[in-house]
Amino acid sequence: MKGHRPHVLDVATGTADVALALAAAPPQPQVTGVDPSAQMLAHGRVKVSEQGYDAHVKLRQGDAQQLSGIVSFDSLRAPKIAILSNT
């Protein structure tokens, strides 16, 4: 779609290294990074600002299982997730 900037959701973004790499790659998508760690996100926000991607990368603290306010996205980037059960 012409003029459409893809939206990528980066789950467990940490310090935003992958989010920044995604934002830098054509077609320069909008990236929303989500992570539960305020400390990791603080480091990520510094990197985002220093690299000039404030308009392309937004970082939010939260749990990937409860993504309120994120209406839709075109792609999802998530690390391998292990589901453990004691049954």
C-alpha cells in the first residue's frame, strides 16, 4: 500500500538493539518495543535518542501478554519462548 509505513512489534525489546536495527532497515517501519524492565528500557531510550530514531521507535514498559493500547501491527519480532509446565 503506497504511503503505508509498516508497524513492527518487538516483544522483549530489552535495550532496543533489535528495534533500532528494524527501524534502520528499509522501508524504515514504525517499531514499538515492549519489555517489562524499566531499567532496560531506560538504556534503550537513550540509544534511540542518540541514534535519532525517536520518530520511528517507541518503547513501552509492559507484559507481552497484556498489550493494551497497541491496536494493530504488521509484523511481530519475539525471542524464542519456552513454556514450562509442572504437569
